[in-house]
Amino acid sequence: MLYRLHQHAHTAYLVGGSVRDLLLGRHPKDFDVGTSAHPYQVKKLFRNCWIIGRRFRLAHVRFGTKVIEVATFRRIVSAEEAAAQAAEAAAPDGESGRDEAHPDRLVHRDNTFGTPEEDAFRRDFTINALFYNIADFSIIDYTGGLQDLDARVVRSIGDPGERFCEDPVRMIRAVAMAARLDFSIDPPIDEAIAIHRAEIARSAPPRLMEELYKLLRCGRAERAFRMLAERGLLEPMAEGLQAAAGPALWRALAALDAYRRPFDRAPDTLTNPLLLGTLLQPLGHEALQPRPHVPDRGDRPPAPTLGLLPLARRDVDRLRQILGLQRRLLDPQLSPRARRALMHRGPFQEALTWLEIHGQSPETVEHWRGFVEAAGTYEPRTEAAPRPSERPARHRRRRRRPRRPPTGGPDRTH
């Protein structure tokens, strides 16, 4: 991708977390490209490209199951431009809703293109603003990120208070990065978090939930949530989560980290229902209680929530099924026939993973693994089940109907 962009007279660098992880000797989870080409110019060069996003217009180039994210270099939006964007986003039918006395610094759109240097200074943290130039195999550092990598510190680019007002989720990312990389946090960042932590409530709830899922998958979830609780960052999202931050939650997160740590990247077995259960079970959340049968779908209760955090109904229902299977998995008197029937249940693999993480019964897990392998049906769930249209069709033998004699006309039997 980088060579093709260069061949068409575009500047292109490897950017962001992949450069940081490679310099630290870690395995990058994905690769991002920054370029001077606009999104639709990228689309013309790669037929396997899709343009996504409205707030951040990006190009996604797919190679099999891998996706490379290509972003055009952008620049910092001025306060006047940010206020105008906020007014445009909030006002109905294009009417002006701009309030000069109370400008909104939350970035609503960010499609103002710029130079590589401007793009580096609009990023959140110095260690995320490193570029790798394939033209001469060099690292381009505009913000001092290399020094901060050596010092193992997370430092903001510019005033952290202003950057957190632009995007409050950056407060969670600062803590997540420090926990995952075992870095310290620059004191000005902690001071800004203490002042602006309530701004997190302005972020999109699904985006907050996705950030928590990333934390739970990183292998340092216990340390990350401890750091969030110490800084009071859980309270704006979910007061109950902040109040329940204690030994039960830390034990559950430590068990999750112990399961995740041997892998280079988060395994496919760590599905959202398992992560959600790890977070909710120590809290005794009501969403985990058995749901009464509701005959009419129109009378279904509203989807459960955890403060501002939305809990997807499908994940909650799946979690209930996983927890409901634990008693049968732990039953030593279960007959071989009942065990085979249990293996064909949809949530069986997730239930077995839950037992391995939180069951505190390794002998039972090994017994089940051996039984499944002996049955010859153990297949790690690395891919989603085929869609109905992709399943092989069943061919049924059609019964041949007897031929009916013709009616009317001359007799054809002779």
C-alpha cells in the first residue's frame, strides 16, 4: 500500500500505535497509514477500498480478513471552526445555533486536511505521533515521542485540558495506554483528568462501551480499572461500577488477565458476553437474573443498562445462557448421552471458557476438554457460524408421481 501511494506521487507513512508497538518490541494489533491522498483518491488506487465515517472520513482497504485503515493528514481545528461545526451539528435544518459566550470545543467533524506535521500535532499523545517513512526507512518525530518512549511516560500533545475537551475519551485512553504498556502518566494529564472527568458523560455511550471492551481484552484489565477507579473516571460512566470497585471486581479481572496473558493478541474465545459477565457478576447486576418468559414481543422490558453504558440485549441474553449452563458443566453425575447433548448447545464453548476463567475447577475443565476431543467434535470457534444462505442445501429425493392418462380426444391406449 505504501509503495503504491508513493508511486502515484502521494506522501504515505506508517503511523500511530503500530510504530509505537514495533519500537517497543510488541506485536501490533493493526496497522494504520497516513497519507496526503484524499479518501476518494485512495479509493481510485485500491479497488478493495471502502470509504467510512462522517466525523472522520477514512478509507478501509481490506486484504482477506485484515483491514488497513488509511487516513488523510489533518490539521488542528481552530476554536472558531470548532464552534461553527458544533452549531452546524446541533442546529436543525441548517439554522445557526452558535453561542459565542459558551463555545463547544467538542470536535464534531474532523475532515480538515493538512500536512504531516500538522497531523502529528493534532494527535492525542506523543508516543502515538510517530511516523515511519518507507522512502528512507526512518522514524519521523515531530512531538518528542521517541524521548517519551525511552522515559516510559504518557504525555499529551499540547494542553491536556483542551485535548480532553475536544475528545473526552482521551482520558480513558491515557489510562489504558499506561496500564497496557506499564508506563507512567504525566502529572499535567492527571491534573486535567481531575478537572474535566465529568466531560466523559458527553461522549457517545456505545463508544465508551467499546473502550471498556478493549480494556478487558488487553491483558492488563485489573490494573487499568484500578487506575480508572483511582481517578474517578468510572463514576461519570456508571456510578455503580465506581462504587463496586473492590476485591470482588479485582479478582474477576485478575482471572480474566490470567486467561488472556499467554496469547499475543486477544483470542476469539473472549466474546463480548464473557467480557460483560466478568464486569457485571461481581456487581450482582440485575441483568444476570433469569428473565421471565414474555409471550408478546411488544411487552419485552427495555434493554438493561449500566449507568450511561448500554448493554446489548443479545449479549445479555447470551450471558444468561452461559451462566445457566455452569451447573450442568459442574455436575459429575451427568450421563455421557447428556454430555454429548450439552456439547451441541450453542453457547457450550463460551460456557466452557467461562468455567476455565471463573470456575476455579481446572480438573473439570480438563475432563470436559478430553471428553470433547474423544467425541471428535471439538473445533475451536475462530469463525462465525455460516449464514443460512451459505449452508449446503439438503437434497431430498422427490417422489415420482404416476402419469395421468389424457382426458378427451381419441383413445391413445391402442
